[in-house]
Amino acid sequence: MELGVALPTSARYASAESIARIAQEAERLGYTSLWTYERLLYPIAGVTQPDGSTWQLPESYKSVYEPIETLSYVAAYTQRVKLGTSIVNAPFQSPVLLARRFATLDRLSNGRVIAGLGQGWMEQEFATSNVSIKERGKRIEEYIAALRAIWGPDPVSFDGNFYHIPASLINPKPVQQGGIPILMGFNTLAAVKRAARLADILNPIAFTFEALESAVTTFHSAAREAGRDPCFLKHSKTCVTMLQYLLHRLTVSPDKSGQRSQLHKRIFVPTKPLPARPALLHQVYTSLHCRPDVVCCQQGLECWPKRGVCATSIYLHIIYAFFNHCC
């Protein structure tokens, strides 16, 4: 299992200093990946829900650093840790542009990039990108095929229903052989099956361990149906469900010496319980019989020296855990 952590790239917590400091400390502590995400805009009127109600986006979405530029900056401060987006909404820019941006980052980081892609969901972001929200599933399938072609040998050409690339030389190419690993994060059955055909990593949206288990089972079975070996694919989970999964594993699975696993030394948790989850923090501490070495706080960097790393954003309570095993 590999653990990664999101960087503080949003709201008032985001700064060059905090991003670099957390990136370096996370690498020193043994985390395997660092993550950013994308938000084009913050609609003042809110987002209309299927039932007609209006949802106001989280405050942290009001200011979000661009993900690939942030990871390029982080690449200069780190040596080993992988650099991922979770996620970039692919349809909002051309495949050639995004492929070159990711490939450039892969060159600058010496092959450490994971391209986390989404198909978009907010109507306002589609409108400002001049892209139709219809047929998102078909569009993302073709988009990924175009990316794979661009990262492959020259000359590159592609002729699809949504994207067209005349025979061209398109460079730079990624350092990673076979192209940059693609992560897809979706929450519907059809989307999970699509990820099994097209992606290298699945990031399912699930709020219970049972839902996560079901998504992973579907992911593996769909991969086999597509002629792919699930042993070479990964899946991840974030936030509350991942913490619950870790607690389950730590409770029932002692290590080889019979002692409790030391994974608690690699867990980010908030010093204040998450909304609607008042018992979560108590459950973490009780199950692990200790406080983790790495603690997320919401007070800022002033408590950094007291206990390892103190994250500077509520977004940093998210941890990423990647599993690579066959069913």
C-alpha cells in the first residue's frame, strides 16, 4: 500500500512557502505521492442541483492554484515523491495542450507524474470553456485515446468525433515508458467500467467500505473483460472512507511480529472532527492507541514544529492510499 497527501493549494492556506514545506516534509516522512486539484471558477449564484435546489460551493473553491503549475514548482523541491492531479477536468482544454503540459512536467520531475483526469460536472465550467456538457462519457474516452497517441511515437495523428490531430511531431514525450499513468475518478457503475478499460488507477467516490469494495470488484472484473490484468492496475480511496478502511485493517490485521501496524505514523487527520463525523477522530485515536506523527490542524503553520507536519488547509485532511493486488 502507498500513501499520499494533498497539497495546500486552495483558499487562504495556499502559498508558495506552505506548498514547498509540506511537499518536502511529506517526502521526508515517506509518503509516495503529492496531489493537486483543479477548479476553474466559483459561481456566485451557486450550482443548481437535480432537485432544483442551489448548492453553494465550499469556501476553499474560491481560490485554487493551478494544479500542473503547482506540481512543476514542487518538482524542484523534491526528488522521489510522485506528483499527481486529482483531478484535472480534461474536456476544458485540448488534448494536445494537456498532453504536452503533463509530458513537460514528467520531464522536469524525471518521470514522477500521475495524470488524474475527470470529465467535468459543473455547468458553469463547461460554459466558460465553450464545451458541451452532453456526451461527457464518450468525449473522455476519445480524449484519453488522443492522449495515448500524443505520448506515443511521432508522427502523431488522430481522427475522432470530438478531436482531430493532423499528422504532426508533438513533443516533448514523457520520461515514463508507455506514457504517463492515468487516474480516473468516477462514482457511477458505467464510469468505473470505463476506467477499467482506459485508466491505470481508479479513484472511486465512496462513503462506505461496502461501496468501495463493490467499486473495486467491478473495476477488476471489468478490466478482465477488457483483456487487462488487474494485477497491473491500482485503485485508491480518499478521506473518511479511507480512514475507516485503515482502521479496519489495523484492527483485524496485526503485522508479522504480532504487533499493531505502524501505519498510524503516516496518517493525516484533522485536529478538529470533520463535519457530520464527530466520532471519527476519537475512533482514529482509540483504534490506534496513539496520536499520529503527522497531524492536520486548521490553525496554520505556527504549530508546525510541535509535532511533525501541521497541514495548513482543511483539504489536507485527505489522504490517498493506493492498493495494487489481485482479487
